[in-house]
Amino acid sequence: IAMLIDGDNAQPKLIEAVLTESGKYGLVTIRRIYGDWTTTTMNQWKETLHIHAVQPIQQFRYTTGKNATDSAMIIDAMDILFEGVVNGFCIVSSDSDYTRLATRIREKGFFVMGIGRKDTPRSFVNACEVFTYTENFQPQPKTSRTTESRGRRTKSDSTTEGSTPLFT
């Protein structure tokens, strides 16, 4: 599996949970995170990247409000797709801009999973074969209910609960 993380709005504290979840579907051989590493907001990732062997990919922000990081991630995903070195992809984002990417990868017969917040647009969630909400990576509060969702959305289970998102 190739794990591609949209680092502009992700939190490093949940990287272990993200790796564990994606590892349920195969060996995560490619681990990349995309962002502008010259900004102070990306500093929080430094130690996490070293510990978990995640490759940072630099993408400068040439102007504000544009999707330079998204474009770099999509280009790399297509390169990886056509190299044929993986059988699946894990796209870590809550951004609907990745809907077409997930659809295109799936059309080529590759497994596609997504990981993102509960407010991820339905189009991106449905473009993935499996979508896991980051809110479910945190321990669930104790309730009087006897059954609870564990946070993995499949074709038959699209509702989950949780508390702490990967994204800010």
C-alpha cells in the first residue's frame, strides 16, 4: 500500500493509528506526507516522521488559497499507480479534491482506502472502498449502549462516532 498524507492540516499525534489501520489491508511500503516544510505549522511533524519513516515531500505555496500540495500528491499517486509497485493506496485527507484520484485508482483495479474526519465530503468517502474516520482512533467514551461502531466505513456501514480528528 502507498500511504499519501495531505500534511497541510493533519495532526502527527494520530500517525500510529493511521499506520495501524492502513496496515490491516496490506504492507505500507510507501509512506509520504506532502506540505510546505518551510512553514512553522509543519514543524510538529519532524520527530514523528523520523520515528515512523515517513518521507516528507516539499511543496512550496506559490500563492495563498491554492492547492499546490494537492496537485503534488495527485501527480505522485499517478506515478506510483503506473509504476505498479503497490496493490493499493491509502489517501489520508478530508478533502473532496481527492475524489477523482480515488475513483481513477479504483478504475485501474487497485484497492483504495481513505482516512479523514467525519466531515469529509460524501463524494470522497464513497470513492474509496474503505473509509475510516479519524475520530474513531481515540478511545470511545463509556455509554450505556451495548454496541458501538468501531469507525471503519464499508459499503454497508457509513455512520461512526468519535472524538479527536486527525485534521485541524
